[in-house]
Amino acid sequence: MPVLRSGKQVRESTSENVLNQLRKKSNQERRNIRGKSIDWLIGPSEEESLSKRSRLPIKSLVLKRYLHLSQQCSYSTKGSQSTREKCEIIFKELRTVWEKSNIPIKAENLCITAIVRLVKCWMSFKRIDLQARSKFTTKKLNERTSKRIENFSSDILKLFDMSANDCYETLKSSRQPGWKQDYQFLLNQRQTPQIGFMGREDQANIQLEKRRKARQICVEKKRNLTNTQIVQIFSDESSNISESTDEDNEDFIPDRTSTPHPSVITIDLPTRSILKDISQTSDRCNVSIRGQVAMASALIRSGGGNLLDVSLSKSTGHRHRKKQREEKAREIFEEWMANKPKFVVVHWDSKMITKLNGQMNERVAILVSGKPHLEAPKLLGVPIISDSTGLSQKNAVVNLLSTWEVTDNVIGLVFDTTASNTGIHRGCATLLEQQLGRAVLWLACRHHFYELHIKHVWSAVIGDSNSPIEPLLKRFQQEWENLDRDTHNLCLFEWPDDEESFSYQQGRKVLDWGQSHLASQSFPREDYRELIELTVIFLGGTLPAGRNFQFRKPGAHHRARFMHIAIYALKMQMLSERFQLDQNELSQIKTISDYIV
């Protein structure tokens, strides 16, 4: 019996141990399940640091990592962290893996702000039902919610792109041997699913970095040498040279170093024509006559010369400069007469110019063009006129045409569509035709002609205003520096589902037209290029190879330039999720942007 009792006791003890182990294992599994949070939208949290990834992290991984940090913060006894503090931790992990890929990234504050925005977008799904329940029916709620969830679920599978806007130019200017592979790796990582991964670190880049640091350390050591150490080095070299013999130098190989320049050179300066010799260079560099004389005096004194032996004066410099200008003008005129084009088109435009002394003069710029005889427009002059009337402008144009002897070669006129140019009685174009005695082709400036359409649409949508400045455009310009100007996730044109519709066909024509002009580089001015680039990107197109799209800083915002209004409208529409606009303003900007493209 004792044995039996003893054996029974042993069996009971063993059973209790097994049950205790099972309970501990079950509790451990429960703790593991609780320890790894699972979100219904993004899945389980990510415990491993993002810095150990072999691919650039996508948005879902960033959110999973944030979920894990939030859970750890809730269990911690040190106090809770704010959303931005947790996003800063994630940014440090992301920065490590992006630096490993040798791809330049944006500024730290922009990257952290982008992470915060992504987290807030994800957190908004936790309360979407409560917000929408009081405003929509159940049917609308389900459709609206399903569409938002579907769009968000597909978006978080894309790369969380921290690359700089000028990433391509920065990599190209770095002159690293593998910069093209680095940029191609970035393009592959932007695809869904991602292509490729990072292996071990590039040994070539590691060796380059080591050599760069070694050179930097050597330079710092040389800078920190004292005078005593420098004297000691030279004395050691002198003693070594004196102790060496001819036999020791039989196998001497000289260093490939550049020959030092002599500390002093001897030159001969003309005493009477020194101002004449430097007059043309000073005039081209926009140096005043006083500055020209001062530089010549300083040059002579630095060489030990006597200023009394040289002819230097302001009047002499003025006389030489005037003479050289006349000689250069004569050369230009003779070259023009030798290759004068058969046909020319005259351009003119007046402008009020403010001089340095505060006086204001009305001037008119007059030039001629005519390919293939003229490869580039030829400026005839910018004379002063008494006023901006059509008669004054006509007289200035006729005088210059007569001076350059091209009056009989004029076949067309280019001008702004203002009353002083297009008036049927006193307009400059009308008076020029009367002066020439024949009909010529009128080419009204398209820049001002097409702006009238934008002006009328803007007034119809936004409303008329007596102010010369648009408040909405001014506010956009003031907040420009604080906006996230990332070129991804923009609000683009919503293409209709029906490919046979007028909107779809018209949008496709505009997109093809814009891409063809970008490829041919046919832009007389940069604002034309900017408008076409914005139009192509807004329609979902791409720029030619080697040119990256980036938003330019907004310019003038007054009513006199409706080209700028078109550029402003497209920028505000594409950045509408980052620029604060109410529902009415959003609808107005979208309507204007759709009309522009």
C-alpha cells in the first residue's frame, strides 16, 4: 500500500505539474496574441525595426510599425508619447534604410509631416461610421465607406516615398559610378509589387567614403600645423637633400606635381592707352567709368608704378568708352547690311521704366524677326517716347525701320491687343499700315488674346471684384513655404468612364498635344512651359525623359496677368488636399482647372 500510495502520490503530483504547464502555456499564448495587435484594415503590427528592411518600406509597413509603437507606449510606465514623437522614431528607422540605398530624401520636417498625415488618414477610419451615420442613409454609408476603404487599401500597398523632388538631378550631379542603378532601384520600388531588394553594402562606395575621410583628416592635420612644426619639416628636408649624393639620386623619380606659379611677374603697361584697352571689357561687365579708373589705378599701384606717369582721368575713360561704342555699333550695322533679310516681321511693346534717380520714362522696345534669314530676333532699339499713344509708338517704329533700312521688307506686325495698337483710327498698327502704303499681316499676341477666356470664366465662377489682387491667390502664395510640395498623391483630373464622351476625347487630345510640345522644347518663355507641364501632370501624363516635375514658386497674383491665374488654379487644384479650402472654393477651383485643360 505505501508503495501504491507513494506511487499514487507521484502520479497525482505529475498530473498537477502537467496541468500547471498547460495553464502557463495557454496564458503565454494569450499574452502573445494580445502583444501583437491586429488591425482590421492594415493587419498585425510590426515588431521589427524598419531599418533592417532590404526593401524601401511601403505605407502599410509604416502604419504597422506605428501600431506596434502605440501598443508599447500604452504598456509603458514612463508616460504616453504624442503622435509626432512616435512618427519621429519611425522616421529615424526609415532614414537608415533610405541612406543605405544612396537615394537623397526630403527634409526631416517634411518627412515627419507626411508620416503624421498618413497616420491621421488611417485613424479616420475608426470613426467614419459615427461621423457618417447622422448625415447619410445606410445605403449611401455602405457605398461611401466601401469606396474609401478600397482606395485606402490599395494606396497603402505603394511605397512611402521620401525621395527628394530633385532626386534625379542630385544623383546625376554626385558623379557616383552607380547613380543610374540607384535611381532605377527607386523606380522599381515605386511599382506595386516592388521589384528588387538591397543586398550587402556597395564595397566601391565604402572605399570611396574611406578615401574621402582620409583626405579630410590629412587636410585637417596640415591646417593644424604650427609654425615651429613647419620650420622643422623644411629643415629636415634640407638636411636630407644635403646628405644625399649623385649615386643616391640615380633612381630618383620626380613627383607628378604642378609647377608653382611665380610670386612676381613683369609686364609692360601702356601709359596712354590703358583705359582704352580695358574700356570694352569694363563696358561689357557693366562697370562704371569711375570704377574703371579706380581699378586701373589700383593695378598700377600694386605693381609699384607711379600714377603721375600714366594718363588716368574720368573724362579720358568716358571718351574712350564712347568711341569704342561707336566703333562697335558701326561694325554691327555693317554686318547687318551685308546679311540683311529679305522679309521681316516687326515687334514692339511699350514699358514705363524707372531710372536710378527716380525719374520715369516711357520706352518702346522694337525688334524684327524673320526665319530662316534671321536665326534669332534682332533688337533695333529701345527709344524714349513722349507718351504711349499709337502715334508716338508709330513714329518710333518708323524711325528705327528707316535707320536699319528695312522699311520695304516689312510683311507683318506683332503687338499686344490694346487700344493704342489696334484702334481703327489712331492705333499704332493702323498708322503703320498707312505709313507703309500697303496691307501687312497683323499677328495679335496670343498670350493676351487667349487670356480673355480665362478672365471671363474666372469672373463667372469666382465672381467680380474691384480689388486688383485676388485674395485666394495671395493666400496661396503666403502659405506656399509651409505646404508639402511632394509630387505624389496629387488631386488630378477625373477621367470619365465613357471613352467616347466629349470630355474624354478632348482631354486625350490636349494630353497628346502637350507631351509633343514638351518633347520638341517649343517654348518662347518659361511660363508657357510651366503651364504645359502642369496641364500634362494634371491629366495624368508624364514629362520627357531626363526632366522631373516639380512645383515652381508662385509669381504675380494680380488681375493683369491671367496666364498666372491659370497656373495658380492648376497648382491649387493638385495641392487641394494640403492647402486649406472650403467646399465652395474646392468646387470653384476644380471647375476652373477642368476648363483650363
